Amino acid sequence: MSEPNTLFTETILLLGGAVVSAPIFKRLGLGTVLGYLAAGVVIGPIFHGLTDGEQILDVAELGVVFLLFIIGLELKPTRLWQMRRDIFGLGTAQVVTTGLLLTLLTYLSGVLDWRGSIVAGFGLALSSTAFAMQILEDEGDVNTRYGQRSFSMLLFQDLAIVPLLALVSILDGGKSSGTPLLDFAIAIAAVAAMIVMGRYLLTPLFQIIARTGAREAMIAAALFVVMGSASLMQLAGLSMAMGAFLSGVMLAESSYRHELEADIEPFRGVLLAIFFIAVGLSIELEVLRDNALFIIVAVPVVMAAKALVIYVLCRATGSPHDDAIRIAFLLPQGGEFGFVLFSAAGIAGLMPTSTASLLIAIVTLSMALTPIGTMLAKRLLSGKEQETLDEDFEGAGADVLMVGFSRFGQIAAQILLAGGRDVTVIDFSADRIRQASSFGFRIYFGDGTRKDVLRAAGIDRAKIVVVSTQKREITDKIIELVQADYPHAKIFVRSYDRIHSIALRNLNVDYELRETLESGLLFGRRTLEALGVSEADAYEIGEDIRKRDEQRLVLQVSEGLQAGRDMLFSKPVRPEPLVKPKRAANFDEDPLAGTAEVTADA
């Protein structure tokens, strides 16, 4: 029983550290990342509540994996192709230039020979994807110009780990197992396999699962895809984060994107927090104490050298001063892949294990200083307004978010699209999504009663939320959710019947309409015309009925269902029934109360 109890205690400590540190540091304006690091240092090196920081770090790395998957979901392959110059041009220049400069500085320090200096220099040239992207998300800058350029460099660094590990094999004279050419071929084959599976297998898989209506199966499938793709890339020698990113990109155009993002987000947030705490746990205070003078000099030198190179390269490739400053102060730290590279170099004999531990300590300390550096960077900005990117992916960011692609919603969407407006549509029917896609419509699978799905679908940026679901209870639940958490959005609703319209007006929705009102008015007009009434007269009669209907609704909202009965055109008839009715008639009901649909929407 001791092992389960230990695991339980460690989990409580990690979650407790996140719960306590994040609000405090957020309140102080220092950011959640620094708070998580501080919690790790307090729990581990100071009070020794946890000692296996490296083991926890291996598990918590899934937070980085999930983060890259969510980022991939927001990048269509076409968008990724547009970023190719920043990824392979700016990214290559940053890794090569920074690596050579840091190699020279390491060699001049006399700590390592030329082979070890190369590994140390290029290992320190890599930055932390987890830290940088978390800071961008906290600031809401992921889709800014500088955020996209930062991500491009980070993405190339994730790719660069393959040739850098191959470089270790070359420098140790081929003593380590494997050949660089074979490793490179395996990596290329793995990427190609990921693209093929993502294109032809993932969407059909989610179609089958969505048709069952089992939400827990959908969550399990999302986790399986992310972790499976990450494991495949790891077996091929690439990073797990790269595999998750590729699977996300392959699903970026899928109808299930918003639901997947909402399902993964909670796991991503918790595991990423634990990842940062684990980095704090892995700090070796003894190494810092024994090499304090060297570290005090080395950390700012490494960060300054990286920041200078990144700033110059960004300016040379077209970034304005403010963006170059932001990127330079965002990416000066070492990265988590440095841990892997330095450990491999230590095993290969290219550097003493004590030096590898020292380099890992430098990387960790540079991570801890990054949030402070990004705050200091704001003082160096020129003060010009920050440039933002237009959303290039379909879905989030549209002016109109439509929940439910019923027959009513389909017609309304046609009007909006014809008017040149973008519409994000989510629906919980897998069959309806498949049918709509056969006609060229793009709608997303998702449960509109879930706040996380609405957020993933871009409700924060939507001006109008159209609720066209077919069940009154679902409609009311969505309205309650939107009014409580997104009061900025106007709510336009398809009502179930007249009684529902009255209830919706009492809820102060911005606009409601019974589905059958307009069709019933038009049907009556055409019937009058067929009986010989002129088109103009039939139109006037229809408009009079429309006005009376609205006036009755206004009265019924304030005075009750029986108000305005005198506005109805009626000819009382008392027919004699052929058989005695089985139940008494209820004369308190509104004779025009409903147009409740009996059949499901197409």
C-alpha cells in the first residue's frame, strides 16, 4: 500500500502547488509560469517534499505534447505552407548562427573541447516551446505577427533535434548505436506515415465514434490520437511534440476540430502546469551552489547572446523593432530538448556528466528568468500599436456562431453567406455533418451546451450567437450559458412555438422567430391569390396578420397568454362530434399557441 499512498501524496503536492502558486503570481503580475517554477523549487529542492523531479518531468511532458496538438488544430496545412519561409529560413538562420556563436563562447571558456563545445553550443541554441507558448497564451499573443514568427522558430528547433542527435553520433566517432542516414530516413518515413494516416484515417475514425453519441469515447479517441502520434514520432527519433503537432495539423480542416480542442484543453492545462513544476523540482541546488560564480556569468551571457542574434535576424527579415524585441526576449532561454541532447552527449563521452548537469542547470535557470525578461522587454518597446494577424483558419473568429444546423439554420446560413459574412456552425449530429459536407457545407461537430466547445468555436469573438436547435430544453440551456458567460454576444433564437417565443422574450434575447411564422404567412397569401384575391391585397392582409401577431405577443409577454384574443380573426363553430371525446377540451390554451415540430430536422 505504500507505493499507491506515495503516488497519491505526490499528486496532491503537485496539484496543491499549482493551485496556490498560480493565483498569487498572477495577482503579482509575474505570470503563472514563474509561479509554477517557484512551487517546484519550494516543494522539491527546499522542503524535499518530492525528489523524483526527472520522472515527473517525463510524464508532465505530455502537457507540451497536448499544447502542440492544440496549436496544430489551429493551423491548416495551407497556413503552415505560408509560414515555410519563417520556419525553414528564419528558423535555420537562428539555430545555425546562435549555435556557432555559443559554440565559440563555450570553447573559449575552456570548459569543454571542440567536440563538446559544439554539442553544448547547439544545445543551448534551442529554446523552450512550453515556456514560450505558455507566455504567448497568457498574453493572448499567439496569433500576432511576432507570436507566429516565434512559433516558426520553435517549430524548426523541434525538427532540428534529429540532426543534432545525429551530430552526437558523428562526433563520438560512431561509437553510439545507429547511423545518421538511416535515422534521417526513418524520421522522414514516420512523417509521411503521419500525413497519410491523418488524411485518410482520422476523420473517418471520429465520424464513427461521433455517430455513437458517447462523449467519453470521443475524449478517449482524442487522447489516443495525440499520444499515439507522439509515440510514433518518438520511435522515429523525433520529438513527441512534433508528432502531436502534425496530427493536429491533419485535423485542422476536420469537422471535429472544435470538439477535440475542447476535450484536450483541460488535460493540456493541468499537465503543462505540472511540467513547469517538475522543471522547478529538477533544479539541483548543490550544482548551483558549487558553480555559483560560473552560472552567474554563464546564464546572462547565453541569454544575451541568443537575444542579440534573434533580434538582428528578425530585423534583417522584416520585423519591426517592437516585434523583434518581443521575440528576442521571449526565446533567449534554453529548451527542454537541451536536456535530451546533453544527456546523450554525456553517455557518448563527449562531455563529463558533471558538465552535462551544469549545462542542464543553466538551461533551467534561463527558463526561470524568461518570464521576468518578457516583462522587462515591455520597457524597450516604442509604444506603437501591436500588429495582429487575421485568423486564417476557418471557424473561430467569425462574426456569427450558429449552434444547430437545422433546416431553419440552413436557410439562415444561406442568407448570411450570400451577404458575404463568415459563419461558424456547430452541430451534435454526426449524420447531419456528413450530409451537409456532401453538399459542400463545412460545419463542426460539437455540443453547444458545453462552454468549452463554444469557446473553442470562437464565441469570444462572435458578435451574434444564432441558436437554431430543435429542442426547447437544449435551446434554453444554451441561452442561459451564453447570457451568463458571454454577455457581449447578441442572441438570435429559433423558437419552438408561440409559448416558447413568450418565454424567450422574458429572457430578453435580442431576437426570436417561430420557424413556421413566415412560411405560414406566405402559404396563406398564395392560397388567397389562388382563390382570386389580387397579389397586392393578399400582401396587405398578410402584413396585417403579421402586425396583429406581434402586438399579441407584446401583450402576452406582459399580461399573460390570454391577452389579445380580440385580435384574432375567427368564426366560432360548434360541430357535433361523431363520438364522445375521451377528454375534456382545455379552453385556457392559446388556439395559435404552437407550431411544434413533430419530425426531426433534416
